[in-house]
Amino acid sequence: MKEFKLPKVEDEQSVLKTIRIKFTTLKKIEDLSKESHLSVNRIINECIEFALNNLDIKKD
């Protein structure tokens, strides 16, 4: 699996969407946000993008 790295901030069009996230997951993301000086939003978006780019869908 590829290594997950937090890229530099880029401007990109976005939309507002409400989601539910586990408290423990959010806590980890908030801690990472503080350490990396990146927004929680940016980290969540990068995590989603990484997961989608590395998703292995097996078709039957």
C-alpha cells in the first residue's frame, strides 16, 4: 500500500456536506491537525482522496 502523506494546501472548489464521524476517529484527526498545522477539513479530504485512489474493488 502507498504511504499516506499530507500534501501542501491547494485551493480547490468545495461543497458543504454534513457527515457523521466516530468520536475516536475525530480525536485522532484533531491531534494530527494540531501537529501538522493543517485544518481538520483538509486532513479529512486528503484521507478520503487517498482511500478512494487506493480502493481495490473486486468485481464478481
